[in-house]
Amino acid sequence: MKATAIRSLKGRRVWDSRARPTVEVEISLAGGARGRAIAPAGASRGSAEAVDLRDGGEAFGGLDVTRAIAAADGEIAAALAGLDACDQEAVDDRLAALDGTADASRLGGNAMVAASMAAAHAAAAAKGVPLWRHLAGDAEPVMPLPEIQVFGGGAHAAGRVDVQDFMVIATGASDYAQALDWTAEIYRAAGEIMAGRGRLAGTADEGGLWPAFDSNEHALETLVRAIERAGLVPGEQVGISLDIAASEFGADGRYRLARDGRELDSDGMCALLGEWIDRFPIVSIEDPLAEDDMAGLAAFTSAFGTGIQVVGDDALVSNADRVRRAAETGACNAVLLKPNQAGTLSGCRAALGAARAAGWGAVVSARSGETEDVTVVHLALGWGVGQLKVGSIAHGERTAKWNEGLRIAETLATGGRLPPRSQFPWG
Ligand code: 2PG
Ligand code: MG
């Protein structure tokens, strides 16, 4: 048996950052190398993404994963036994064929993605290289540009404001570490401003400050002030990035902004975002319109997509066919890549391939329910994606990933160098 052949696979029930059970898979290879990975979990989920297998019933609000663990220990372990962990596509094809559904609902996207990622980790361990190097081959990639949350909202903050992620991108940072330094200063300044107003009220799911704001615009104004208070120049050194996550409050062409007390149609929503783009130094907007509003996404991209990154998450769900169809209609100019939306690493990587073929950008992303697993950092670097989003710069499941990046940067031929500004729409 080849040293990189899968010898055994074991599922384990572990915990995520929202105190919910999730799936860890550990794989051992014939030569003794091991790899393990943990499935994350989303809260604002695209309706077409791979679904997690959950037990239902009383325990843990129905979110237990004992059935997914059983699938890992049983069918998945049997089906992957003997496969070469270095042949990721063969592993992932076997997983998809074994599941046999379009949405991974039989075995569970949680069991599948943990197995897929664990195989990659085991293969890298067998070669004695970090996962990013296993994925990059001979290429010399540069560190991804961080996209970091300062205020969390939407489904991650009980709908306290409508917009889900108020983030910053250190567009003028000279390297990865400086991008983190600047963001940490902005996060601290934002906390001071909130405390000064008596509005510091803890953090949301991804570590961003709790959004105790009177309106969505109030959050944007505060973010600009925080950038300035940190001694940085909004728009020049640091841009604002939003994940509107519009599918959470919009459907059938109607958008209900509860915090602002407004209901808008698709054109009205585009116009509102256009006003924000005029008033604030916004460089990137994710899911500006709902997943069922591809025409709106195309209209938005045509109006603003030249200077701004328009990222598709819920509508594209890390799916290559969806990226291709969206590119044909002119909807979005970048894709968000979440392995657990696709169910396997190969599925997610295919979405990246489709984005590249369309001349789009891409962002590797963690989920709102996370763990200490740092696979996404290695994917962003190893696939040469150029951007990484893992929530805020607080909470251990977030800092685990940013800190992994710091460690990796020390080992790169390119150090902490970031992609050239000209590669991005704001360049
Ligand atoms: C998103 C993610 C991460 P969730 O919408 O991009 O912020 O959230 O994991 O809840 O889908
Ligand atoms: Mg999103």
C-alpha cells in the first residue's frame, strides 16, 4: 500500500464558537501521517449551499451531529479507505458520489467537508510540508489581504442592525502584519468611541463590536471616525468593506430594513447603497441584493462594479456553475469561497477556477460558527486567492487564523508581502 493511502478515518464530535456541536474528522495514512479538520457552520446561509446533517430533536436545539459522525465513521471511512490522500479530486469525487445528493444532505456537508479537508492535511503531513505548500506546488504565493470585521450585525447580532458585516480592508498596508496592526488600532478606537457614548455592549458572533447603533449609516459614520481616530486615512490607507447579507432581509424584490424603518424595492436598495458609496470610502460590497435577485445583482454590478468589488456569497454558494451563470449575466465581479458551502475542497476550488476564467476576484472566507481550525488560511495562500475574511480581530477562533498567517508569513520567500494594489478594483 502506498504511504499516502488512506488507512483509517474517524469522526469526532467537537464544539464551535456558538457552543454548538460540530464534526471533526481525523485521517491516518498507511505511512503513519495524520491530518484532521473541523467543519464550520454558517448562520446566514445561501439556500443552495451544502447542508449540515443535524440530529433534530431536543438536545442542543436539534443541532447535534451524531448522525454526521456516524456517517463519517461508517460509510465515509469505508469509501475513502485505500484512496490516495494526495489525489484530492479522487477523494472528493468519491465523497460526492457516495452522498449522491445535490446538497450533501445524505451524508451531511459537515461530515463531507471535514473529511475532504482532513485528507488534504494528511497529504501535506505525509510530504512533511505545510498545507499551503502542498496546495501551491512550486508557486511562490503572497499573503492574502485581510478583510476584517469591526462591527458585527445582521444574523450575527440578533438583527440589531440590518447590515451583517462592517469591515475594513487595509488597502494601503505594506504587508500582512501591518494590515493586522492597523485593524487592531481601528477596532480599539471603535471600542473607545462606543464606550464614550455608553454604547459598548460586548461582541457579536464573529468578534466584532456589538452594533448598538440607531441606523446602518450610524455604524458607517462610526467606522470612518474609528479609522481616523486610529491615525489612518479613510479611503487612502483603509477602505470600508460591507457584507450586506441582503438575503436575510430581502426576498421577492422587497428589502425590509428594520433598523432604518424602510422598505425598498431592488432599485431602491441599489440607490441606497449608491448613496453609501458616495458618502463613505467603501471598496467592497458582498451580497448587496438577495440571492433570488440576480437581475438586481447585475444592475448593481453594472452601476458600481468598476471601482468596487462586488462579492457574491449567498447567490453563488462557492459553486462553479453558479459563478459561470452569474458571470454571463454580469452579476458580481468576485466570489466568496467557503469550502463547506461546496461540501468539498475540490468543489470550492472549481468555483475559484470559474471566477478566474471570468476575470473575477475571489475571497476565501470562514463562517460565523468557527473553531480553532485554520484550514482557510492555507487555502487562501495555497490557492493564491489574494484575500481572506475570517471575522474580527478578537475571539480565539478568529485570531487563530490571523495568527496562523503571521507564522506562515515568516517562512515565505515573499515574507508578509500582499498582492499588488493594482490587482484589486480599488487599485
Ligand atoms: C458570510 C458569513 C461570514 P455566515 O455571510 O459571509 O461572515 O456568515 O457564516 O453566517 O454565513
Ligand atoms: Mg456573506
